[in-house]
Amino acid sequence: MPDDSFRNIRMLLSSAHAVELNRGLDLAAIEIAKVGSAEAGPLFEMVSTLFYIDTFDHPELVPIIDKAINMIVGIGAWVIPVLMKNLDSGDIKAQWAVANVLGRIGADAIKPLLMEYASAANDTSRAFIIYALGKVKSPKIVQAAAIILDAAQSSILELRDTATRALGKVIESIPSGGLSKDQKRQFIECLRGNLSDPDASVRSKAVRSLGKLAKFGHLTDAEREQLKAVCRHIAGIDEESDWDRAFIVRKEAEEALRYL
């Protein structure tokens, strides 16, 4: 890439203004098309710096972050090892963006993510890895089921909450009949257990993920009836009086009933 093009893109991507940032991303995309993704290392580094933008201070730049994520996903699986290093950056904004990129890269990211999980330095990094695994849209994500199930039963709220949600994402990606009987049993037992979690957010995600088992055709008729009774009880529309006191949990139960 000519030095003047490099400098121009770097200058534009250093801006705090959406118009200039957008122009910088457009020029970076043109250069990537010219040199090929395997030679796009310097461009990748420049584009990935946008992950550190604080979108709470600059909500107008959210589309720019999304565009940067899409661009890096398109560069290819060779960026996975570099992205893994950024999961320990300590910057939540960047970690969130990196996790989204890794998940959207797809099945190629599963094994590296599982290896990184095994050696992760802290629970926050593990939570972002679980989040990334939940973003993978491939039946191969079943390879991560055991790790996600274990995290969903963690004593660490951050892990438990993220993994309970990720179980629902895994369910979405696996075709009906793609879960073994033992895997399905483990999913149901784990999620039913999390219906009693002291945290309402975890309980709501457990209901949502159980509903996805029905929505995506993983339950037998008997299992559907059992879940229907559970959801009616949580929502307070049966004859019992000890429904879940959290509105968000009752709302998810009512949504799940649509598929039962």
C-alpha cells in the first residue's frame, strides 16, 4: 500500500467525526481489496483501534463500530490469534467488539476460543469468550456445549448470566434432533436449575433459553407440556400464587408460551 494512502487512512481513522471515520473505513476497504486480506495486517490494526471508542460518549459512532466489525470479520480467520490477545485488553468496549468479531467469524473460531477459555486469566475474559461462542452461527457450536453448561452453573454471576444466555444461542444454531438425549437432558436440567437463581437476569435468560428448546424443535410433546406448566407457573397464570416476582422473568415466560 502506498505510504500516502496509509497516512490518509490513518489520519481519517484518528478522527472523532463520523464522516471522516466512515471515509477512512471506505478507503481501508478499497485497499484491502487491492492487497488481499492476507496482506491487510496494518489496515487491520488501524481499523481495530475504533473498538476503543466510547459509544456512551459518542452514540453517533455506533454505526461506525458496526462497520468496523463487519470489515474485520470479512478479512478472514487469520485475524483470530491477534483478536484473542485483545480479549485480555482490560477495555470492556474493545473486548465486546472483539467477542462479536470472533463469534461472527464462525466455526473457525470455536477451537481457538475453547483453548483460550482453558487458559484465560480471569472470569471477565472467560465471560467474553462465552459471549463470543454464543455469537457463532454454526451447528459445530455443539462442541462448546460442555464448557457453556459448566459456566452456566458457575458461582460467578457474570459467567452464569452470560452462559445462560449463550445456551439459548447454541440451541438456535443446532438443527432439530442435533442434540443427543444426554445433551438435551443437561441443557434442560441446567436451565431449570437457573430458574431458581437469586438474580432475576439469570432467571429471565433461563426461561428464554428453555423457550428456544421448544421454538427450534428440540422437545418432545411430553417435554413441551412440562415446560408449558413451568412457564404458566412463573407467569402467574395457573392456580398457584407464588409466581416470579420479577416482571422481566414473567415477560420471558409469557413469550416462551407462544411456542408451547
